Amino acid sequence: MSDLDDRRRVQRAALSIGLYVAVASAIVIAAGAGILLAVILVSRRPESAEHGGGFPHEGSGDDFVIDADKILPWVIVLGLLGVMMLALVAWLAARRSVRPLGDALRLQRNFVADASHELRTPLTTLTSRIQVLQRRHERGEPIEETIVELRRDAGMMTDVLGDLLLAAEGGAVAGDPASVDEAVRTAVESLRPLADEAGVTLAVHVRQSAAVALPTVTLVRLVVALVDNAVQYSPSGAGVTVTTTVEDGVAEIRVADHGSGIHGIAPGAVFERFARSTESGRRRSFGLGLSLVRDVAVRAGGSVAVEGTSSTGTTFLLRLPVAG
């Protein structure tokens, strides 16, 4: 969304609030005037009644007398009610006027949280690569391959940030359909340094591959989040397996670990924002990764679910429609 779109949105909101206040105020004033007029009409009496003996006078048939003592309390009461109603209108208008600001602040907070979470894993991977590079350099070992991997990881960070910015704008993310096979292998390779540090082995089994209607960087993000979560909650010496297949026109990606399962929360609730299992992982969890996976999968017409969890491990199933 551009600055021009933002200005137009603010202008439309200001016009809407102005019309709302004007119409509501007019209704309150008209209602008060109508009630006061009704009271006047009800309480009026012919002026001739004031002339004892019924002496005739000019215009006596059309003139009426209104007692100020009877009307004044009504004027005061209606004035107070009018002030209260206008105050209520102003309060409602203020709520409506700040609603777009509240939505904008919420979107901003969500973007900052999502970007921080999505960039945390690539940054951790970069740190691990740099440490490997430093050790190889000190031992006089070849470092060309590690430099290539560092460049690839840095490029992935740039792609992830661009993908997040496009998603924050609310527009459709353009891109060629992503190969499930390639995206899974890219995600697994990017996480291998973290898995090696944790003593967790990563394995990929491609039973059947396909292309899905998502940009490659977006699909890599989804797989990275699932595999990173599996590595985080897997004990040292265990393994994480990623299996891909196609079923009835839907690409299925399964990520299975051998941890202790999901505890302290319903399996389906792990996809809620800021939801966390009571099981402690290697790194502090903010409960954002899986919720982001669900949001993207649902927007793409797919789904993600906990296929099974027990004391011997957990399996996540990501399903996405095949492109075309």
C-alpha cells in the first residue's frame, strides 16, 4: 500500500466521521426541537382566558398564552439531554476515528514481531556459518564452500525480508510456482548448521514432488519454520525427517521429529499466535513461527495441522494445492 493510498484512506475516514457527526448532531437537535414544540403546543391556552369577563380584544381568536414556568423546566431538561447526547455522539465519533490508527498500530506490531521471528533463524544460521568459517580458516582448511554458503544464506535473508514486506502490503505475492522438492532441500540445507550444533540429523525423502502456487522463498519460509521447530524440540542424537508426496492434487509435506511430544496445550492450539507448549526447547519460543505457517498456508488455499503427537515424537502435515 503506497503513501497515496494511505492518504486517501485517511481522507475517506475523516469524511465518514464528519458526516457521522453532522447527521447525528442534526438528529439530536431536531429531536430536541420537536419535543420542545410538542410541549409548547400541549401547554398553550387561549389568550382570552387571561381577560376576566371575556372582554373582546383584537386577534383574540388566534393568540395563545404560554406559561414560562411550565416551559422553562422542559427547556433545561432538553438542553441537558442534548448536551449528553452530543457528548455521546462525540465519543462514538472519536472511537470510530481512532479505529484506523489502532488497526495500523496492530499491523505494525505484528510486522515487527513477524519480521524479528522470521529473521532470527537465518541470523542464527549466519552466525553458525561464520563460526565454521573462522575455525576452518584457523586450521588452514578450504573455506571457499563455506563462503558460498554464507552468500546463499545472506541472499535468503534478503528474500525473506522482501517476502515479509510484500505480505505486509496486503497484495498478492507474485512469483513462479515453487518446486516442493527444491524448496524442501533448500530449507533443510539452510538449517543444517543449527541441526549439527544440536546433534540432530536431517533427512529428506521425496516420494513424489510437484509445484505449488507460492513463490519459492515463501515455501522455503514455511518449511524452515516447521523443520526449525522440530530441531528445537528434538533431543541430541535424534533425527528429523521431511517427506514430500502428492495426494489428490495436493502436495503434502510431513515434518516428523522424535521429541517428547506436545505438552500443556491442545495440538491444534499451537498454531495460535503466541501459543507455546510447556515443553522447553533449545531457544526461547515466542509462539509465532507456526502461526505464520498457518496464515500463509490458509491464504494459499492449503492447511497445516498436527498429524500426530506422542511421547515418541510429533508429525506436522503441511498441505498445499498443486499449481495449475
